[in-house]
Amino acid sequence: MPELPEIEVLRRSLEPHLPGDRIVRVEVRNRELREPVAVRALVRLAGRAILSLRRRAKYLLIDLEGGRTLVVHLGMSGRLTLAPGALPPEPHEHVALHLASGRKLRLRDPRRFGLVLALPTAGLERDPHFARLGAEPLDPDFGGSTLARAAAGRRGPVKSFLMDAGVVVGVGNIYASETLFRAGVHPLRSVGRISAARWDRLAAAAVAVLRQAIAEGGTTLNDFADGQGRSGEFQVSLAAYGRQGEPCPRCGHLIRRLVQAGRSTFYCPHCQR
DNA sequence: CGGGCGGCCTGGAGGC
DNA sequence: TGCCTCCAGGCCGCCC
């Protein structure tokens, strides 16, 4: 479910509540995630204070004292929420961090594509999960030339390119469709046939879409919620994603759906060339 | 070697 | 109501 905006919304929703609190007990209820939960590494986090919350790509990073970072990835269906510690576990609750404040931070993930890791804070970027990640689209130096440089010598459709985390992180299926719509670029256009001006438009569109989605609390199609359980609103602002058969908000032609690399892509056949 | 596809899971929606 | 099929926001690994 969650792409960059949803993880950033989650991070911001937890930011006022977690730093300064302390993990008193780690409860692993179900180890089955994308990688089996490393129970002993997690249990060793008990007793540590929470220092800060960061985000890299679609990973939430919870920095703890003693040089450890708890890494959480929500996969498709993960939810990380704060709850009273005495609340009974919800279905598919995999991990709960019981906090000194009496609350618990719990991870629920029905489809089990998510991930929880305890890693050393130093050198995190060299961990295999992070080592090959590309540019952060919200970094100030991200722009059309970032994309153009990454595209040099590559082939294939621009939509798959935008979703390649080795190029630019955080853009998943929803925001790739929305970025292409805003930039007026057809999803099947080959990356070898995109001008510098078009790369600039694509980069600017990606940044604008991601920023607006964050401002509107993320996209809740089914089950995204922030750390307080609040849904997002950006689904109302989606121009193309999920709107096949509806009129394009710009020109009125009907939005179409096509399948690329096994994923649905939504576009306007008139605005996107 | 890079690109594309299947597979991993469960649940919800829609058709019959 | 119930059963069946299809589809879903991510990511990895295998295949060509």
C-alpha cells in the first residue's frame, strides 16, 4: 500500500510522540514477514530510549540509544500504530514495542510483505537493503538531470523506470501513474526517447505529486493509516490512478488502463504522448 | 547485463 | 447467503 508519502506521513505522525520515550519490552507474536523476524536482535532493543525518526525510501528508521536503529517496512498491507499498552493484540499483529509511557507501538501486516530489522545505526546505508537505493526525490538536489543521468544507456518504458528504486526511491504504482499524468508523458514511452526538458517536467511532477500527497495525509485506498490510525485524503485528488473510464480532469477524454510488468497503469491517451 | 515476469500472502470486492 | 475468481500500494529472484 504505502509509497513515499504514506511513510513520510507515518513518520510525521509518530514524531511528536516517540522520541523521549523508551522501549521496555519487545513482543514478537508472529515472525513470518518478508524475512523472518530476528527475535533475539529485536529483544535486545529493550531498555533503549527512542532518539529520532527518519525515513529512507519506503523504510521508516527509528534511531535508538546505543547505536541501534529499528527499521520498519510496511510492504503492501502493513500498519504501524500507537495504542494503549493494555489493548489486546489485533489480528495479524506481528510485533509490539511496549513503551515506558504505557503505550505500545504495534505492527500489523496481514499480507506479510513487510519487514522489521534491528541494525547498527552507523553504516546503515551499506546494509544490503539500502546499498542499491537511488535518489531521494525530496532532496533539494533532485531534478531532471538526476533522472537523465540514470537513464543514460538504459531502455524500457518510462513508467517502469520511475518505479525502479535504484533510480529514484519512493515512487510506486500510484505515484508513477500520477507523475506521468502531470508531466504529460505516455507510460510506454521509452527512456531513450525523452528530452532534457521532459526529464525536468517529470522530476518536477514527481516532487509536486509527492509533496501534495504528504500534505493531504497520503492515499488511503484500502487500509493506509498513520501512527494515530488516521486515514489519508489524497485518493480524492488522484487524477488518473484507478479512474479508467472516467473523464480526464484536463481534457475530458476517458482515462485508460493498461497492464505493464504485471501492474495496472492509468493514463489519458490525449494528454500523455 | 538489464528488463520483465512470477511468486510471495491475505482479504475485500464483485460476479454468478 | 455462499462460493469462486480476480485484484491490490512492494520487492526479490529467476529467466531470457
